[in-house]
Amino acid sequence: MTQQERANRTEKILRELNIPINPSLPLIEDESEIHIRKASDIAKRILILTYLNIIADDEVAKQEIIEFLKNESLWDFLSGEEKSLLAKEKLTTKDKINLSWRSEAVWTLLWAIKKVDILQLPTEECNVADILNLQPSFFEPTNEVIYTAHIRESSEILDMSDFIYRLHWAVRDSDFKGQDIPNGMNAGVIYERHYAINWITCYEDDWDEITTDT
């Protein structure tokens, strides 16, 4: 499928959902140009974000989680901002909210390694319990889940990338115009999905540097 064919198909889906389109949006990368992260790296990021989410709810567990991430050889895969957060004596309310929202990115990452079959339309927030059920129990060894992960086909990931990208434009455009977000879409969920899919497709190298341009 060419880049234009992918965009055309996405726009058809959006029209069927009564969501505005912008035919002038740039095309996303071609399959021959795209670089998809390894499944093992995606699995590591899932684990890191999950444990950070736990800290957002239970700061008492922070030191134990830090030691666990180090013992599981995951510490070096934390981003600079994530390490800075863990170095804080106490997280702010904003810190906790931001970490909690990352559960939506985790759900997208789980989809990318085939742990979630279908990404439903982003109208509702995911269930954190469902995320935890798809991962090892707390403080259990992580090697198996990391090195048995399998990535989806590049075409599937690009289809999702194009859809989220064009949907995110529609949500931002509605917000800019002071209009209701179309068809009950959740802007926060869309942002986190866009962030995750752009990391998967190496939009930038560093997790902290990912942008969600539309």
C-alpha cells in the first residue's frame, strides 16, 4: 500500500465516523522508509511505564521499585525525565496525573506486541487492571515477557499511526475552533496513543523527545 492509499483509506474511515478530515495533512512514512522498534524494547518500555504508574498511586513503593528496575536491568532504559522524577523527594499532583495518563500509551504499546487484539476507538480510558493482567505479577522476573514479545507487521502499525495522526488533527482542530470533540473521542487518550505510536516508529530516538505533530 502506498502512502497516499493509506491516507485515503484512513480518510474514508474518518468520514464514516463523521470526523472531519484535512486532505492537506502530510503523508506519513512509507513502509520502505519506516523503522519499527524491536518488540523487546517495546516490552521494556511497557514495564517501565507500568511501574512508574504504580509509583503515582503509591510513593511508598518507590525505592523498592527503583531497586527492582535496577535488578531487572531496566534502569538504563528509563528516560532522563523519568529518572529525574524518581529522584524527587515527593511527586507533585501534576507528576502523578501525567504518569497515570501514560497507561493509555501502555495500552497502545501492548497492542503493538500483540498482547491486545484490537485498539477500540479512543472514546474511553483503558482499565489499568486489564494492563496489569497482561504483565507479570509485581516484582516477578521480566526476562520472559521481554524476550518472547512479538511485534505486529509494519503495515498494521503504519495503518494505526496514520489513523491516530489524522484523528488527532480533527480533535485539535475542533478544540481550536471551540467546537465539541467529534464523535465522543477522548483527547487525552488520543494524545497518549499518538505519543506511543510515534515512539514505536522512531519519530525521535528518545522517549522524552517524542512529539505529536499534526
